[in-house]
Amino acid sequence: MAHAFSPDRPVPVPLGEVARVLGVTPIGSDSARGRPAVTEDGRPLVHGVAVAAQDVRPGALFAALPGRRTHGADHVDAARRAGAVAVLTDPAGAERARSAGLPVLVVDRPRDVLGPVAALVHGTHRLPFPVIGVTGTNGKTTTVHVLDAVLRRLGRRTASSSTVERRIGDTAAPSALTTPEAPELHAFLAAAVEHGVDAAVLEVSAQAVTRHRVDGLVLDVVGFTNLSHDHLDDYADMDEYLAAKAALFTPTRSRSGVVSLDSAAGVRVAAESSVPVTTITTVPGVAADWRVAVHEQHPDRTLGVVTTPDDTTVPFEVPLLGVHAAADTGLAVALLATSGVAVDDLRTALATPLDVVVPGRMADASAAAGPRVYVDFAHTPDAFAKSLDAVRAFSTGRIGIVLGADGDRDPSKRRAMGEVAAGRADVVVVADHHPRFEAPGPIRAAILQGARSVAATGTLVVEEPDPARAIRRAIAEVGDDGVVYWAGPGLTDYRDIRGAHVPYSSFRDARRALGELGYDD
């Protein structure tokens, strides 16, 4: 299907201008079979860019990219039928691309030029509103949603892009990637311009940098949350992973930055940044420009205060849990101030509890009575630790965790997941999550090995492959005054098993389990 957000009134760019920017000459011609439907004086006009044939709209430049199993050039006929006016590809796809009878632009690495091409086509190399980006391992999504909520309270019309959703104004659509591919990102920003947006906020993953998804865009301000063990299936080591994120703090990617010093990596990012940065921390004793302190933690909200570099205080109350949620809120405040929002306006906006929902993050499935149950999207050891610490701060009973790990994803963090779980919870139930094409048994075994290596006397560590049985066991074990933290599934409504999306909602099943155990609303 086509991108959820594209401009309704695109201003076309002559194909010759695209070719000039790339420094190439189109090959092939518009035969009767392949003649572009949208032309001016016989020359193709480009209205958009697409990397999948199903996303092609009339007037699109089809980027036929090499893939793991197939080449995009194998789909040029489908792209032509959908209205593509030209093809961008590499030498390996050039001959197949010419078979559609469309002009072909050939470059050695087409993915590397998608951002500048999409920016040219959509006119997004200059935007009439500030764009704030957020990177880091954990907390990106929450920070983006807090940013958006504060901007809305300030009366701004916003566009936002996160792991959860893309949204312009009040229109939202689910996200397929944390950061969309460059053509989709620039189409989204062009649509935001059409809708009169005042500010945009974007979640930026490390993969978005290394895979050129944010090329052609310079962020006005970029924030760094933290760095912890993740994505070592994509990066050789943690240094390479950090380097991908740190690349955002350079003049070709951003104009300024705000860096949290809550993880050691933040110190490196701040020191090595080649754009002006300000720093922030929640850690007492750490020297930073901005400071965040937590005053109260409750099962449904966190209260704290942000202190600016000139010692102005900005109190806040957010319906989010834990010190890490306070850190994300503080980072959002500092990012907005750095982007030009007056601190007095931020104080006014946060004078009453902020209305913000982060779908799938610590979603409260609890009944009116009985143990509290949270279903979370977390998938790293650090995220588990912060969430378990958050519930421990207000719970007087036993803490239980239900966890699994993704198949076909970084296996090096599985043991650490188990270690964190058993180190902070009283009840650890290891279940299957998304095994994908891996055998689920070894995934569980790695988590269990970590958990059992650190479990204290009295800590219950059990294996229950079936998630439905796992949540019921955890609820029964913690008792009426306990808390169950279900790490991983968030609000997804399926499990990925050998490529099939098997319907299953952890959130709905947790609610059902509470009812079955006598905890009715």
C-alpha cells in the first residue's frame, strides 16, 4: 500500500534535475509501452519516490534496490503499471530496469542517495518549522510522545513519528519501522508542510543513520537518551552501535543537541559532538547543565522537577512510571527550550498534569482489586531494570516478571535479560515471545541460564513456554498486593511464529487472567 502520509499537492521536479543532482545521464527511453503518464514537453516529471512497487503512485521515481533475496529491478513492470515515470537502480539492476521501457538512473549505491533525492523531489531540504530528533537505546518513544504532548498544550500543530505511530495533527497511522525509509520520511514532512504544522518530532534509530533513512534532513535539535546492550546483530560491538547514534551530533545531521549523562555513553557523545550541546542528568552528583529530580512515584504517575542551567525550576506530573520516565520528560523540556520555546511557556504548559499516552509502554492491565499488572514493550536488559525499579518504588508486595526474547534478533542480550529479571524480581516466569524462525527452547534456555545464575534464595524462577499459562502463574504467585511486569509484547496483537502472525494480545489476556483468578473490575 502507499505511504500513510504523502503530500496532496506535490510540486513536480523534472527528471533531468534529479539526474543532474546525481551526476548521471538517464539511459533508456519512454517507449510506447513505458511512456510516463505525467510529462511536460515529453520530459518526465517526478512527483515522489518509492522503494516498493506497491508504494508507487503516478509520477513516482521507483528506487529498485538490491535486497537480501531479490532485487527491486525484478519489480519494475509492476512499478510502471502503477505509474512510475523512471527507475533509480544500481549496475546490477540496470539491464532488468530497462525492460520496463522507462528512463533509468544508475548509481553505484542507490540507497545512499535516496535521502537527497527525496528531499529534492519533496522540497524538504528547507522546512518552515523546527524538527526535533531523539535517539538512544531506550526512552526515544516516550520522549517523542512527551515532546508532542507539551507542544500541543502550547497550542502548536504538530507532526510526530515514533516506533508506535506517525501522526500529523489528529490523523495517525501505525508505524512499520522506528524511523521510516527516506522516501517515506520526506513525503511525511512534505505532507506536514501542507497541513500547516508548527513543529515536528522524530524518533531516530541507529539503523536509520547507517541505512540512510534520515539523509537529506538536518535536525534543528537532537536529543540523546542513553545507550545500553542492544542491536549487536546489526553492529559489531557497542562502540560501533554508539558511533551510529553519535553521527547525529555533527553539522551534516543537526544544528544543536541535548545529551543525557545518565549513561556513560552520554559523556562520550557530549565530548565528541561537533555541534553545540547542552547536558542533562537525573543522577545526583553528576555535573550537567540541566537536572531532573523525582519527588513522588505512584502506580499511575510520577512527579518531579526540571532545573534549568540558570536554576529556574519546571515542576511536572506525568502519567508515566519511574525515574526513567522523569528523565525522558526532562529531556523533552530541555529539547524544547533549546529549540527556542521560552522556559516560562514550558512552566505554564506543565503547571497541570500532562496528558500523554505512550501506547504499549507500561500499559496498565490491572483490575480494580488485586495485583497490578503492566504490559510493556521493553526488549533490553536496561529497560527491564528501569521498569522493575519503577514498580519496586511503590510496591509493598512481591514483584513478578514474565519475559521472553525475540527470535532472529540479537541473542547476546538474552542471558543478561534473565540476570536482570532474577536480580530485581521475586518471581521470574520465562515464556515464549516472538520465536520467528528460531527454535523457542534455546531462547528460553539462555534467559533461564542468566536468571538462575543470580537468583537469590527465595526467588522463584520457572519456565512456562505458553504465554497464557505464564501470566496466570505470575499473577497467582505475587498475590493480592504484588505487581506483575510483562516485558516485551506491549500492545501487539500477535505472536510471530515461523513467519505467521498468530493472533494473541498479551494485554487482553492479562485482563482475562485477572478475571479468571477472581480479580474483577
